Amino acid sequence: MKAQLALHEEVAAALAEGRPLVALESTVIAQGLPYPRNLEAAVRMEVALRAAGAVPAMAAVLSDRITLGLTAAELERLARGKGFAKASRRDLARLVASGGDGATTVSATMVVAQAAGIPIFATGGIGGVHRGAAESHDISADLTELARTPVAVVAAGAKAILDLPATLEVLETAGVPVVGYGTDSFPAFYARDSGLPLEARVDTPAEAAALLQAQRDLGLATGILIANPPPEEVAIPREMLEGWIGQALNDSTARGVRGKAVTPFLLARLSELSGGRTLEANLALLESNARVAAEIAVAWSGLRTN
């Protein structure tokens, strides 16, 4: 795949020079947030990355090319969201063959980042096991990707609308390290504490970078989930959040929402029910995760050059 990637000139230069990069997904921009707040989120993430010393590399499929790093015009078109398919790993070849446009999910972005040689990726929250998965069998491909692609993912845990205990069980079975960043509890996306304890913790970028390097040195070919809680000033109490989630889930069932449409619907409904609080939390945690990922990328780059 590496030979097939279309690299923005800044991304290509950073790769050639060994400078820190952080991959970014594009589904959160094209389908996860409303315009123009989605464009604001992308800009805030890129600014945070650059301020911490890393180069942003947002992935997307543009026509028949898998692209890393977007121009301002491409980012604007992505944010307006028209004609962009939600692209997981399984969709990449189809979109390339057909010349379609696609916004990459966590799983697809991990594939692309690994192909390019970018070891760290920042997102909002990963997908996981959906509530009611015993009947629907709805389990995100993000979990499978973490089990087989050695990219570190910085996220505010998994999306709070999911079955978080089941999600952690699947990750444990797959041998994926889930590491709290300054926390002993798994974050619940908008909430800092899901009530689910974690066995591993790092408190600094240097500690996270050392973990990433040890994972690679040992040849353990899985991803690492670095769970960074949302900033305290925007975090939502877990009990309040669960009430809104219950209502949003009931609404999605009543309206017959299924498949790829479920997560965008639930996130939009939560924003409505919370009076916009979840949207503001989403933007803030995306920015926070980008900053932490950049700091880890810089620390890891230092390990590689020393």
C-alpha cells in the first residue's frame, strides 16, 4: 500500500526527515460532527499537534487515491461531507477501484498509518461492542484492527454509547494493551471515569513512548490503546450521561436506525439532549487527544534518534 499512498508534501517531507507525525481519521469530520463545528475540530487538532511539535497526517480517500495530509480546500470539502462514504478497512479497495471518496474510520486510518510508517494515531473514541450485540452482532472493526495492526491509538476510551465492559473484554482476549494516560479507570468518552478499572497506566509522554518502543522491540504486532480522559472542564458526570444515552438508544430503535448510521445518529441525538454539552466535550477531547499523541510522538522520535 505504501507505494499507492498520495502524501501531502509536508507529510512526505516529515517522513523522509524522520520528524514526528500523528495520523488523524476523517470520519469524525465528514460524518461525526456537524458543519462548521467539524471543520473547527479539525483545525483545533492540527493546531494542537503542531504546537506540540508533530505534523498532522489526516487520512482520506480522494477519488482513486488514499491520501495522507489534506490541503485546506480538501479539508473544507471533507467537512461539508457530501459524497464521502464511511470507509473502514473493507471499503478501501472498493473506493480506490471505483474512484470514490471516503472518510476513513479508526480501522482504515490504522491500516494507512501503518503502511506509511506512522506509529501514532489520535482520535476521539474508538468503536467497540454495541449494546445489544448478543442479538445484533454489531461489533466495530476497530477492535479487530487493534488486534492486528501495531499502531498506538490515543483516544478518550471507547464511545460512551457502547457496551464498555464487553469492549474491554474483547480487547483483552485479542491481547491489546489498554493503558490509562494519567488515570487508573477506563474513560467513557464524555465522562472521565466509566467505573471500569485498568491494569496499566502511564503518566508522561516519555513513559508512553517507552511502552510503544518495548511493544515494537518485542515484536508484539498489536495496537495499543492509550486512554486519555476528556478535560475536566468539559467532562460530563457518568450518571447524567447514561440517562441521555438511554433516551438516544430508545429513539434510534423507534426510528429503525441501523448499521453505519447508528453511531452518527446517537452522537447527534446526545448533543440535542444535552443542550450541546456533548458536542463541546467532543471538540475538547479531540484537541486534548491530539496534543497528547503529539507529545508521545515527539518523545518516541527522541528514543529512535538517541
